[in-house]
Amino acid sequence: MKNDEYQKKYSLLKKEIEKIGFISTGSVFSVSKTCGNPNCRCHKDESARHGPYNIWTRKVRAKTITRTLTDEQAIFCRECIQNMRKLEGILTEMRNISVQFVENYQNTPTAKKK
Ligand SMILES: [Zn+2]
């Protein structure tokens, strides 16, 4: 590849990043729970458990942060997590192109061999 081809590929990837919305780490899943009342049906009957609740977990400095989300938040949060994966994919490509570019880098255009 020539210098300008690297640059072209690279700027295309940068444009892809521009299209990406909000991002998030972690994962969202739904769980049904038993409650604190020992007489409640939820303790005997699995189908009577409370929920489902949308649980979002993510790691921050080796600690797991857990939040309960509304359905709307959960949908949006899943989108953010997908965006994060997309972004990471693009960054990996940008890094790979950069590595190739460094390895093939020629200081001055006139020094290029034909
Ligand atoms: Zn209960």
C-alpha cells in the first residue's frame, strides 16, 4: 500500500467513529427475584418471582457496579454496549493500519524507490 492509501483507509475509519453514538461497557441481562417476605409466593413458586428486572453490570477499577434499569434504559444501554464493540473494532483496525504504516514508512517521497 502507498502512503495515501493508508491515509485514505485511516480517514474512512475515523468517519465511521463519527457515526457511533453513546458507548458503554458491561452487559445487560434480566432476572427475576425473590423478595424479603418469607410468606410471599415467590419463595415457593418460581413463576411468581418478582420482575423481571433489567440488571446492568460493568467493571470499574476491578469493582463490579450494578444498576437496575427501566425497559427503555435497558434497550438504550444494550445499544451503547453494541456501539462500544463497534468502536473497539474500528480502533483495532486503525491500530493495525498504523502499525503497517509505521513499518512501511518512508521519510521523504523523493526517497521512494520505484
Ligand atoms: Zn416475593
